Amino acid sequence: MSMMKEFKDFAMKGNVLDLAVAVIIGGAFGKIVSSLVNDIVMPLISMLLGNTNISALAVTLKEAQGDIPALQLRYGLFIQNIIDFVLIAFSIFMMIKIIQKAKKPVEAAPAAPPAPSQEAVLLGEIKILLENQSK
């Protein structure tokens, strides 16, 4: 088998194509959620905190000296990334719940009880005959 044919067979397997689609959609989904955090959630939080740009919050550990930039602990970016992560995780959780609900098989109606055996039918008829004779 040639190398190209093996590669083609590998690339056309369902799992590889599904993974490729998931990566592309995941990248686009990540951009949407990042935009939600950066453009909607963070400005609202900043407004609640008094027009503070959360991502700019930092503590200067060492001042800048000449060409050496200041050494900063940028905890605002960390907070923004945590919010970004929580929103992405929650969105994925909700999508998985919806997909699982859609895939849930429809429960079939309970099966009818099996028909009685021929012996049981004959015994029932004999019982009825005996009851009629005793009357």
C-alpha cells in the first residue's frame, strides 16, 4: 500500500474529520466567548467597580530603569482570563447537556406480556369445564 493511500485512508476516517471540525468550531467559539468577556462582561464589571479597567490592574514590583521595563504583577489580566475560562466552560457544559438531551433515545412502550403457553390455555379451559359441571 502506498504512503499516499495510507494517508488518505487515515485522513478520511470519521474520527479525524470530526476532530478537525471540532478544532475549527472550538477556535471560532473561543473567539466569540472572548469577545463576550472583553466587550460585554468586563466593561460591565468595570462600570460596577467605578470605571476601572480590570485588565490594567497591576502591582509594580520594580520600577522601570532606563531601557528595562517595569516588573509588574498583572492580576487584572489573570482575573479577566478566569472569567473567560468560566464562561467558556459553562457554555461548553450547556452545549453538551443540550446535545445529550437531543441524543437521548425515545423510550419504547413496554412490551406486551407473552402469550400464555398452550398448556396454560388447556388448563384454563379444563378449569372452566369443571366449574360448569359442579354447578
